[in-house]
Amino acid sequence: MAGGNQTKGFEFLLWGFSEWPEQQSILFLLFLWMYVITVAGNLLIVLAISADVHLHTPMYFFLASLSCADILFTSTTVPKALVNIQTQSRSISYAGCLTQLYFFLTFGDMDIFLLATMAYDRYVAICLPLHYTMTMSLRRCTFMVTACWTLTNLVAMTHTFLMFQLSFCSKKIIPDFFCDLGPLMKVSCSDTQVNDLVLLFLGGAVILIPVLLILVSYICIVLAILRVPSAQGRRKAFSTCGSHLTVVALFFGTVIRAYLCPSSSSFNSVAEDTAAAVMYTVVTPLLNPFIYSLRNKDMKRALVRLLRGKISLKG
């Protein structure tokens, strides 16, 4: 258990996006572009929701929270990867690695919990419309988001503390472009049985319980929509859920592949794991603003008014 103190003085080496030197400049420009678009797109969503009083509803409050979490989530991993590509260095300090792990878990789990919370919001709006205003009051919405932040911090602190107890000896190349639980445990020379069990049960619960809540919410939503007499009413109800379902499918599909599907240590498996990690750490936060804005007339209207200067941040 004292192994954690033996590792403070050395650095890890990150596998990165590619082994081929000639691809580094292309990868740098590609991921820099995706990072800038991700931050700008999500920031526009937050500003548009903040500035337009018509969007001061629970659904958009959760969407703004999700956009903030996405900005922080992608900022935890991509800037360091870009610096390593630009400087042709793969190193990350032990303290920097555990810090990155903590914030990565915090903001990644926050995305998961917020997506589950948004599904509950849609359930109340469609299945219990008469109780919506009272059930999803500003005070309750604030409490739900605060609870999500608290839970994610507790989960992240648990995993980070257990990782601190491990020793890392000679093999220090992390098979990923950032510090994550699985890759870090692969390069540890300590017994990781406790870490594996905590990852299996706690990590599994963090993913599977929200997935089940989302499934139950949408089963109830679909049953309620099918009872709507008019076709136009059914289309309108489905349209309010389409963007959220698209993001859920994209995010959870890649997260489940990365964390709940076993992989070997072969080169092809490492490449597949890196591709899955890129999908949920970079691509999903990049696509979220487009998914929510292109499929939502109110959001598009607010963004156009914001960009044209017709609404200010003062409201």
C-alpha cells in the first residue's frame, strides 16, 4: 500500500492517438479543430439558454448543465494530448495523471447522471404534465444537478484514492491518450483486485443504473405517447425526445464498449479502445450542440437571435 509513495517522482508515457510520426501534424490539426468547435458550440448553447427567457425551463436548464459538463469533460483530456503532439512528448507526471483521472471521472460521470436526469424530466413532462411545474421546480432542478455533482465527485475520489495505493514499476506506457482507470491498472505492478472489484461494481452501477432509469422513463413515455389521439400530438411528443435519445445512444454505446466489454492487450485491441475513447471523450461532446440545436426549433431560434445580437446576456 505504500507503493503510491514510490511513484511520485516519475512520469508516465501516454500511447497517444497514433504510433506513426507522419500522422502527428494531421492529428494535431484535426483534434484542435474538434476541440475548438466543441467548446464554441457548447458555450453558444449555454449563452443562448442564459440569454433567452423563453428557454428558462427545466429541460434547457439541464441542457445548459450538460453543455458545461461537456466543455469541462473534453478539456480534461484533449489539451494535454495536443500539447504532447506539438512538443513530440508523451510524458505526463504522476500527479498530473491522477489529477486528470479525477476530473475525467467527475465530468464523465456527470454526463451520465445528467442524461438520466433529462430522461426523468421528459418523463414528467409527457406522462405527468399536470404535475410538471410543481415536480420540476427551479429548487428541485437545482437540487438534482447539485446531487449529480456530489455523487460524481464521490465516485471520482473513490477511484482516484484506490489508484493512489498502487505501485507502478518499470512498464509505464499507458495504452491510451489520457489517464483512465483500465489503462492505468494494466501498467501497475501491484495487485489490482480491489480496484477491479470497485470498478466492476461501482463503475457498473454508475453506468447501468442510469441506463435502466432512461429505459424505464422512455418505456413509460412511449406508452403515454401511443395513447395520444392525434398524429400531430404524437409527432410533437416524439420530437421533444429525439435529440436526447440520439445523444444517449451515441454516448452510452461507446462508454459501454469501453468499460463493460473486455479487451486484450494486443495492438488491435488497444487501437479499438482508443477509438472508443475518442468517440465518447471528443466526438460526442462535439456533436451534442449540433444534435440539440438542429432538431430543436426553439434552440435554433435562440442561437440565431444571439448571433445576430438581438438578445444580450443580460436577457
